[in-house]
Amino acid sequence: MTVKPLGDRVVIKNVEAEETTKSGLILTSAAKEKPQMAEVLAVGPGGNVDGKEIVMQVEVGQKVIYSKYAGTEVKIDGEELIIVRQSDILAIVE
């Protein structure tokens, strides 16, 4: 099944959280922070959204950093995806 976002929405998938700290300590699942970095899987067309012209600035395959509590989490074909507005994306990681 494919997901095609509408308007200024973007479908992202979290990048796996670090299992160890820089000093080599292994983290339990309870100690891990929810990652805020994700990969873009699909991008909406943009256009006129809520009376404003929106130009999409992200592309499929890019890694992005998004707001901590942004978006709607959905599970499709066993994968956990997040649908966010482009304005919830803070930066593109190069």
C-alpha cells in the first residue's frame, strides 16, 4: 500500500535511535529518546493551502529534523509512519 499525502503534508519514517552512547554505554528501550530525525518517504503537491501558496521544499529520500510532538503517527503494512505538515519540519540534514 502506498501513501500519497495531500496539500503541504509529508510522510516520514523515523531513523533508528542510537543503541549506545558516545562513551559506549548500551541504552535500554526506556532510556532512549524518541528520535527527531526521519527520512522523507512521500511529499504532497503543495499549492494553495489555507489561502496561502505553499512551495514544497523537501524531497523524497532526504533526512530531516522535525518538531518533537508534531504529526500523526500511523501504522501501514507493519511500518510506523508519521504524517507532518511541511512547517513542522525544522531542517534538512545533508
